[in-house]
Amino acid sequence: MFARKNLLLVAALAFSAAVGTTPAAQAVPEPTTWQRMLAQQPLIHAADVIQAEVLRGADTGFAGIVLEDDHVALWWKGAVPAGITAAIAKAETHAPVEIERARYSNAELRAAAAVIDARRDEKSPVHAVKVPADGSGLVLGTTSAEAARQFAGLVDVPVRTVVEAPLRPVSRQNDSPPWKGGATIVLGGTAACTSGFSVRTGDNARYLLTAGHCGSPGARVTDPTGEFIGNVGAKQTDHDILLIPTGNVVNQQYLGNGDSNTTTPVQGWGDVYTNEILCQSGVTSARETGGPVCDIKVLFFYADREDLVEGEQQNGQPAARPGDSGGPVYGPSSAGGVIAKGTVTRVAGARIGFQDFRTANRDFGVYIPL
């Protein structure tokens, strides 16, 4: 294992050297959000190695993965199997890894969450069932802590309630073929949303990925000028994602303000981790703020039927706005451009709910070619 260092400081020092300043001659400036995101790349690479082994079936005891400032924390219940130990050794070529002892596994908490989720309906005071990555128990997002106690008594794991507003759906002005992510799309002639990413399936069919609540299968999809993109195809309602079949797409995503023509390449897709810092580039937010909304920190993974990821904008700014639905959630690529992480679904002030790309890959078999 290499010596422990603060990865954010390393990134800041590297940036200072690149622009010709030295720490001895000038104080190191605070890293920008994008620099902080780039500084997480070694942690993400390490986490990816472990996650890949977990997904291969070596997940007995797995609770979660958390990106700390200077290491990856792997939360695990019980003895760590040999395959995971080998993966940790490989992961530590990227960043340090520490094993933390979890009280419950992710599988145990999701089983408990399913019991609670089965008892909820549209009028339930519990609007979200969340699984912390440390395996400590469940977190219920609710409008009434008193009313939520009946749900906590249904399971044998610790349940913490948080009284908070529920996340609500959040329903570049003139894109042209080949279609890109981050552009205004109009579904069924009424609903204006944001395109997420151009994706493909194993048979090389091409689509735009966006939010499921934006339209129904068969709905006509155009740009704001009426130029035809395609008709809505497959839709996964619970996970709030849909595909728009359209042959002419490209691995590019809009950045900048609402009228900007600036694009960047999308260099594949990746998994999402607790404490990861991300951006979202919905059209309405780009128009109102002059650019993407960044400094969104991942907090929870939902264990209900929607299976969303929850994040929070760290400066208290609105994390998304009406019209951002389906827009790209992404992180930086160390090779330049961005990595697809998910699509915008819901918002409540600084909190955001998005569907991770891993779920779209599992539901539809889609991917982003390099």
C-alpha cells in the first residue's frame, strides 16, 4: 500500500504546478469543484475494482462503499471472502482501502426495506426508504415522524426517520442530428424535458435515454422547433427511465448555458458511490444559472421500487428545476470529457433524486461505447 496522502491536496498541488506557481512562493488556492471531482478519480477506480468483484457474486456480507477524503471505505459484515481480499489488493494500486465492520449487509437491509415498501401506498407518510452504505440500518424519509413509527416496527433492523420534503418530478434549445445529451426534447407535443445520453444495445441499435415520467410509449418526440427525433420506445416506469429509438445519435453532451453550443465527449459510463461529487446538466438549470449544477454529493441509495440515488447540492442551491428531467448526471473523465452516471428524476430544494446508469444498463442492456 502506498503512503497515505490527502488526495484533494495532491490535486491542488498538481494544479498549482501546472499553472506555474509553487507552494513555497504562494498559498495553494482552494480547489474548484471540478478539481475536487477529478481528485476523486483514484478513489473511484479503486471502488470500481471492488464493485466488479461484488457484482460477480462475492457479495455475502457486502454493505456498501464510501469515498472518503483519502481512502475508500468498504463496509462489510462478517469475514471478508478471498475474492474480495484479492480485489482490495488490486484496488490499492489506485487508492488506499480500509475495511469497516458493518452491522447489517446490504442484502439484509434491502430485504427489510422490501417489507416496509410493501406496506406503503400513495398516501403513506413514508416517501422514501434509504440504505446507508455503512450497513447501520434503514433511513425513512417521511412527512411525519409519529406516523412513520408504525413502519419502523415492521422490521428487526434499526430504523431512523428524517422529516423532509419528498422529492418531486422535475418536468439546449435547438439540437440537431446527430442528437446529443443535455438538449431540450418535447414529448407528445407538451412535456419539455432534457435528453440524457445517447446509448446503444448489443445489437447496435441506438437510442436517447431520458426520464420515464416525460412520456408514454409511442409518444412523438421532437426538438423545440418540431424536428422529429423518434417515438418513445421501451419504458421502465418504477425506475423512471425510457428509451427513444433514433438512429442518428453521437456520444456528446451539452455544457454551458441554455443557449450554448458547447459539447463534450461522453467517455462511457460508471457506477455511483456514496460521497461521490457529481454534476447535472438539465436545460432549465443551465438557462437559469449559466451552466451545469455541480457539487452534488451522493448521500443514499433508495431501497424501494424506484431504486433511485439521492444527492445534495452542497451550497444549498436548487439541485434541479422543472424541465431538467431526464438530463445527464455525470462526473469527469480523467481522459477528458465526462462519464455518464445517471439521469435526473426528482428534486426537493438542494436534494436531488436520479436514476443511476447501472440500472438503465440492467433494465435495457444499454451502454455507451468508447
